[in-house]
Amino acid sequence: MESTQDMISSSLQNINLTKQEQQTKIWDDFSTVYDQQVTRMATQPFITLCSQTDTFQCKRILEVACGGGYHSLIVAKTMLQKGGVLVSCDFSSKMMKLTKQKYDDLNWSSGYTDVIGNRYDITTEALLPLGEHSFDLEEEIKKHNQNESDRFVFGCQANNESLPFKDDTFDCYLANLSLMLVDNYKNQLSEAFRVCKKGARLAFTVWGSQNNSNNFGILNMLIEKFKIGPDEKPAKTYYHICQNKDTVRQEMIDMGFSNIKMWFQPMNFPFKNFEEYWATVFTQPPAQVAMAKLDDEGRKQIKLEAEELYNKLLGEGVIDPNCFEVMIIVAEKR
Ligand SMILES: C[S@@+](CC[C@H](N)C(=O)[O-])C[C@H]1O[C@@H](n2cnc3c(N)ncnc32)[C@H](O)[C@@H]1O
């Protein structure tokens, strides 16, 4: 069996650089819409991750795939202890730009950036070439903090599958809605294990059961009906982690994780009407790619049919909309 160390040292060989570039571009292009329409849906499971990892008691927190920084600010303002450091990173430099803009804008960041002793430094660039893991966070903190009690938020562009940080850097690892997206989730898991200290708690959210996610169910039904899906069915969907949870659990045990828990939970129902649903779900990259295959008339028709399905499955009169389910994974590095 391949040891964790072997997996880690060979992690760059496992990375498909072309796919990474394509994926980064998709998320760069989607960043503004994601930030404006979708991220608010993701806050509830993010809070579950924070409570499971005792984020508010941790000194070195890593939030990967941080999106536009909305949750970073929640942690910075409400959970970060004196002397604590939060690192928020994402492989999309556009997402990191949105994160930086929020910290730079007092309307967003007041409550953190205007408190004496609170500092931040966010770059939209990568710290090291992909595959290098020598970035010393403690050295970086020394450059910014003047007192031991200063708080520090650091942001950078980084890929979950190959993080720039040195081994044993963090005591808390948060990954909200990213493990199911990455090209090779085993790289993300082994990197998470590597950068965490002994005693750290780690938490991930992935998409839950397809049957309990009518929000994407409607989209998928219509993509099938209008025959606008990809020519070749993808080898895996975003449900692949939850569909193979026992395998993933065993792989995590083999990597060295302990006390692994996995459970499904419904997300809060975020839509108050069809227009909100449409603007959130039908603006996401797979939907956009599919809809680009339709002409104006086709787009009008698909929207009408989406509204009918919304009314039937999620709309007024439906008591339990079964809108979106996630699977939570929590674990420890002992
Ligand atoms: C569904 S969004 C979640 C964002 C944020 N965590 C939230 O809860 O709103 C997925 C994020 O993962 C990022 N992402 C996808 N693959 C990644 C990878 N391999 N490394 C780092 N970030 C990645 C995307 O750029 C995007 O910001």
C-alpha cells in the first residue's frame, strides 16, 4: 500500500495541470456571480464545520477554497482569537481579488479591520510554484504582527491539491464545498493531513444525495429533456464523494485520519421565489455551458419549464422542498 508520505511526495505527478488550468478559468469566470448569488446558500454548512472544528478556539486556521471571502470575514470578525491567524485561500485569483476587496472595504470588514491589533495581508498571487511546500507561515506572521496578541488574516492563491504551506502548520482545516469539485480528491485529503498539526480537527462539506437535492434535480431533468448535456457523460459527478463514502472513509483511515464522522444534513432553504432560484442555480457553470447550446427561444422555453418544476417541487404549497442536501465529513489528525 502507498504510504501517506509517498502520496504526498508524488502529489504533483498526480495533478493534471491542464485540467487545473481549465477549472481555474471556469471559477475565475464564475467568481462574481458565485459571490453575489450563491455563497449565501453555503453559510449554514460552513458554520457546522466551524462548530465541529472548534474554530473559535484555534490559533492557526486554514480555510481552503474560500470563494469570495464572505466566510473568511465571518471567522475573522466572530471567531478569531487574540494571537490567532486565519489563512484563507482559493485557486481562483479572481476569488482572492473579491476576498481582498472585502477586507479593503470597511463596509464589509468593519468589526475586524478597524480593531487595533487586527491585521491582514491578502495577495491574489500564488506563494510558490505548484508542488512546493516550503512556505513558513510563522515567518510571515513575524513580518506583520507587532504583539503576540495581534490577530492576522492572510490570503493567497493556492490549490487544495498541492498547498504551499509547510507540514504541521495548522490546528484547524475548513473546506466548505470543494472536495467534490477537485480533480483528485485524494490529493486534497492528503494535503489537508500534511499541513495540519497533530491534534488538529478537519472538516469538509460535499454535495449530499441527489434525491434530496431538488435544486439541482430540476436543472438535471431539464438538461436531459432539452438534450443539452455534455456529449460524453462525465466519469464522475459532484455526488461522487457521498456515493462512495465508505471507500473515502477507508482511504482517510489509510492516510492516518482518526475519528472520522460522515453524515448528511439538509441545507437551509434559501429561495423566496422562482426568480431567486433561477438566478442562483441556472447561473452556475454546468448550467451556463448547457444553456449556451440553446437559442433565445430555447432559453425562454427552458425557463418556463424550470418555473413549472420549481412551483411543483419547491414553490408555494410545498411543505418540505427537499432543496439541497450536503454531506459533512469531520476527522482528526492524532
Ligand atoms: C462551491 S465554491 C465554495 C466557496 C466557499 N467555500 C463557500 O462556501 O462559499 C467552490 C470554490 O472552490 C474553489 N476551488 C475549486 N477547485 C479548487 C482547487 N483545486 N483548489 C482550490 N480551490 C478550488 C473555487 O474557485 C470556488 O471558490
